[in-house]
Amino acid sequence: MSKKLFDRANKEVERAKKALKSSKILLDSELFEDSISRAYYSVLHAAKAALSVKGVDADTHEGVRRMFGLHLVKNGGIAKEYATILIAEQEDREIGDYAIGIEIPKDRAAKRVDEAGKFLSEIEKFINNSLNQG
């Protein structure tokens, strides 16, 4: 992997870690909709990090979802369950951010935060494996 791709992936991972940390703080503060939103952005930045390792650039939320499935899941590099997490995180983020009057329960927010941590961990393994192969 080129230094440029590695640097970009690393920056996305650092951004993902900050968003995950924020999501945990918001969860502990019982701000569940905001917690879900930050958990989603953790997953989004982690997905962008994995895509950048492959030299794939996606600028939109939908583009990240599509490219993640096409370039990382379809070829077997990352298990399908992580694409499912990406989709669920995005759907819940849209509810939390835009659906006025719908409250996100604590257990659902906690699940999203846990899954975001699992997703980020998997992406870090994927990046490290890519580094070792290249």
C-alpha cells in the first residue's frame, strides 16, 4: 500500500475513533439519538478507511455503502455482517437525526455503539492485514 493511501486510511481511522468515543459519552449521558448519530459516523469513517486502502474514493453516504459492498464484501475481504452493520447504523442515524417524535431506546443505542466498536476493530484488522500483504 502506498504511503498516501496509508496516511488517508489512518486519518479516517482516527476520525472514526473520535466519533466512537463521542458516541459512548453521549450514550452514558442518555442522549441516545445523538449517540446513534456519532456511532454511525464512526462506522462511516472506518468504511472510508477500508475503501481508501483499496484506492476507492466515495464521497456520499450512499456511495460509501455501495462501494463497501462492491469492493470489500463481494470479493470476500470483509464479512457480509459488516455491510449489514453499516446499513443498520445509517438507517438508525437517519431516524435519530430526522424523525421528530421518535425516541431511540437505550438498548438500541447501546447496540449501535457496540456494533460501531466491532466494525472499527474489524476495519483496523483489515488495514493491518493489507499492510502486511503489501
